[in-house]
Amino acid sequence: MKEKLVAVLRNALRTCEQEGLWEAGTLPFIEVDWTKDSTHGDYASNIAMMLASRLKRKPRQIAETICQHLHDDEGIIEKTEIAGPGFINFFLKEAIWAGCLADVERQGARYGFADVGGGKKVQVEFVSANPTGPLHIGHARGAVVGDVLANVLAATNHDVFREYYINDAGNQMNNLGRSVLYRYRELQGQEVAFPENCYQGDYIKALASDIIARDGDVHLKKAEDDVIPLFTAYAAGVIMEGIKDDLGAFGIKFDLYFSERELYRDDGVAKLLRELEDKKFIYSDGDTLWFKTTDFGDEKDRVVVRQNGEPTYFAADIAYHRNKFSRGFDTVIDIWGADHHGYIPRMSAGVQALGYNKESLKVVLIQLVNLLRDGKPVAMSTRSGEFVTMREVVDEVGRDAARYNFLMRRSDSHLDFDLEVAKRQSNENPVYYVQYAHARICSILRTAGERQLKTPDYATTDFSRLVLPEEIGLMKMIIRFPEVLEGAAKMLEPHRLTFFLNDLAGMFHSYYNKNKVVSDDPALTAARLFLVIAIRVVLHNALTILGVSSPEKM
RNA sequence: GCCCCCGUAGCUCAGUAGGAUAGAGCAACGGAUUCCUAAUCCGUGUGCCGGGCGUUCGAAUCGCCCCGGGGGCACCA
């Protein structure tokens, strides 16, 4: 709907230019928004005010001229008004609202799937936790946001690829192997001083006993440096399988798990660094190699090869991003914890040095989750092994409630996650509020079925019977859904969908309490049934994008 | 010290790429169920949008300065 009005405005502006009413120039971005207040019409545009300074005329006068040149070929506009400082308010014909119901009927499970992506290839990389332990609550938020963002993009005609980057080449992995080895020795009765920087969780002991069960004591006599790689590989493998399993239980699947070690194959990282050196982005200060990230606005240059000859994590990350782009992605989206924000300028520099557009890399930051139980904070620390795993949360509160809760805030703001509240099936828990609306509609449809009413079709339904403000409001919400989805995709803000769902469910519940859908009036019943069926489709489509189920009964 | 994010109702937060009179949920209080599910609905309040200055026709939103909270400032990942 928005797009139609934008098109009408664009045509009007061209006509005005052609008729010489004002001098031609580049058209500003034409903005049309839905109004908050219905006395301002249904949609409004500020275009006249945007043009005012360039044309050096009064906004209201410009608005007037524009309105005189509007050609409403589709016949959607009832009237326009010029209001306030120069808004053009559009009042649409009432029949328009019912028209959206036809779209819902026709498109069904694809209703709302606006085409903003044009089939562009987008990669979303998320979670990407080291396989040094199970995923915990902090990973869960990034996992859901990444997954839903990918769904949102897929629903807006992007060719989406989900990827998990396994940081399995660094120091931390060595630490993991060492931790398991020490527990292994301990379990064999040796006296071991367990270092503080090793992983303390119980899962480490479990891994050690697995190795004992498999290999017995053969590793006791071997030198530490020889045996650690074995322990590391074993532990990482098992943990990674566990991670995949936990993600699966949360409804998250990846197209690819990409191992950092791939990057080092055939000397890949070193070759890349040499290429960048040829392009003069890298210099040496004697025994260290530096990347000139300051060329691209970073606050200081960054080390890519350390004094000991080892490449840094950043070096591998440049290689990884080149690998991504070489696979043909138009846009690469990285989902990172907010504590990595300082990393953005250098990563951006890396991407630009490789010759890719700055805009082709987007980073979404995920703020910390405060885990609470009945309002009291739950203490957590990975190293000490005191943490609540993602699996525990999903098992305790359920997949739907967990996912929905992680989507109720902007991802860059802190989130309080209260286990007790999330578990409670009450009005404190919005996921049930929305699902209940869906279940209620299903219940209405069951009643209609019992009364032998057939499902109404668009052609034979008399939508002029839908005259209540609530009914018009609901239809407007249905029309708005594609626009909300589009906004979520453009701004990479999946939380917009939960807010939309809460609004829609609220309007429906209110309507339900005041009005009977199935009544003695067949024509009215048909029209209302059609409306609630459309609402159900929108609820279902939006919930599906969130990865939350749409129950038919509750 | 430098950089980033945040500061909106008692609490938790929205506020649609600067728009018209700043919203919702929770909590509190009072009501609604012979009728499609009461996990619902209806009603009752509250705001120096942290503060100041500026840009603009117009600022919660943009810029600068302060105050307060969090995070980051590795040849760690």
C-alpha cells in the first residue's frame, strides 16, 4: 500500500516538473508512513516539506500543487488533505481494506513476503562459539536473533545462507585438551594441580571418563605435548556434536559449519597476507606484521602476525571474510556479542582492503542477557563452570517461550530473562497472548464447522458488512504486515515482529470480546469469518518466521 | 584517559530511516463469563523523554558539552 502511494506521488512530482511548475532536480526519497491518528488519514507524506528548502516555497503551497496533480489510476484514494506544516494526508477508500483480504486469501502462507531483497545472496553468520563447552544462555540470544533474522531475510526474497564459524585453531582449543587431560590424570588417581585458566565444568570430567572407558590408561605415560592434540580433537568433536544437538532442539539449523582450520590449509592465511602486503596494506616493524587499518578509519593499526610468528585471530578473520565474499555473497551479516564492538572498525577495514564495499559487511551486536529467577540474578561464569546452558533453558521454559522472549527487545539493548516468568503460562508471558489469539481463531473456525458453515470465498463475501472501527483497524494491521516485515529486513531488526504480533493479537482479543463472529446473520458471519481467517494467516506467518509454533488449541 | 552502546511512566521496554497530542506490557485498584476458549476483555493514573546549548518549519530521534549506567581499549579468542 505504501508503495502504491509512493508511486502516485512520484508521478505527481514528475508531472509538476514537466509542466514547469518548478524546476527539475533530483527527487528526494519519497516517504509515506502510516499515521498514528486516524484524523490524519490512513497514510501521510512529508514530501512537500522535504522539497520546501530546495524549491524555496512554502510547504503547504507545494503540497497543494502536488495534490492537484495526483493521478489515482487504481482508484484507491478517497481524498487527500493538507495538514499541519505541510503534510499530505491520504484517506483511502474503505473498500481498500477489504482488498487486502483478497491478497491474504491468494497468497496464504506467503502473505506478507515483500520483495525487498531481489534475490540477493546474503550470508548470516551467527553463534560461532568455540567448541570448548556447551552453549549457554548468552549464546542463546544470538542464536535466536540470527536465526530469525535469516528467516526474515528469506521471507523478503533474499537468498539466505546460515553459517557457524568454528574457532577451532586457537589457544583456547589447546586449553580445552589440557583441561581434559588433567581431569583424565586425576581420575586415574594422579595428583594434579588443576590450573585456574582451564575449563572447570563437569562436562570436562565426563569427557575424561569417556576417554578412560575407550582407551584406558594408555595416555598416562605419553608426553603432554603429544597427547594434548588427541584430547583436544576428541573433546572438540564431542562438544561440537552436543552444540549441534542443542541448536537442533532450539529449532536452529545451519547450512554450513565452517572450520577455522580450513583457512590455514595450503598456507591460505599466509598467502592472503602476502597479497595484502603487495597492495601496501601491510608493513613490518621488524618482527611483527601490521595491518594499516587506520587507512580505513580505525583508531590504530592492528597486528596480523605476532612476534612469535603466529598469525592473530584477526588475520584469520580477514581470510574468512574473503572466503565468504569469494563464495558470491552480496551481503555478509555477522552477529556478534556486544563486547566485540571494538572489533568492527578493523573488520570493516579488512573487508575494504580486500576491495569489497563497506556496506557489504553488516554487524549486528547482541547485548548481554541478565538471567534471573524470580527476579534474582543467576550467577554465571563459563570458566568456573557455573552457568545455565541453553539446553537447560529450552528444556525448562520451552522452545516457543524461550525464542519469543529473546525477540522482545532490540538486540542492542540489555535483556532481562526471568526463567520463572518465561515458564509461567500467564499474562506476564506475551508468547501465550499471541498464540492464544491464534488458538481462539481456530476455535471459532471449529464452531463454524460444527454449524456446517462453509469457508467463505472472497468473490461472494460482502465486505461492506465490516464497518466497525475494530474491523477496519484489524484490516489495516493486516495490510501493515508486509511493511513491518520489510522494515525488519531493511533494518535488521527482528524484534519489530514481536511488537507487531502483540498489537495484532491485542486488537483481535478486544474485537473477540465485543463481537460474535459466528452469528445468526449469514452475510455478516461470512465477512467476519473471512476476516478472522486472514488474521490467523498473518499470525501464523509471523510466528513461523519467529520459529514459534501456532497452536490450534491451548 | 580514549572509543562504543544505553538513559523514555513505580518496574521492563517500544517509539516505524526528524514528523502532528510521547505509547505498550507488568505492577495497583475496580469491573465483565446463561453466548465462538477468562492464557481474554473493559475502566482508572503517572512523564523536566538524564541535563544544557545548538541545527531544523518540526527533535525522544541529529550535532556539541556535561551527568549517570554498561562494555571495549592485547602480539586473547
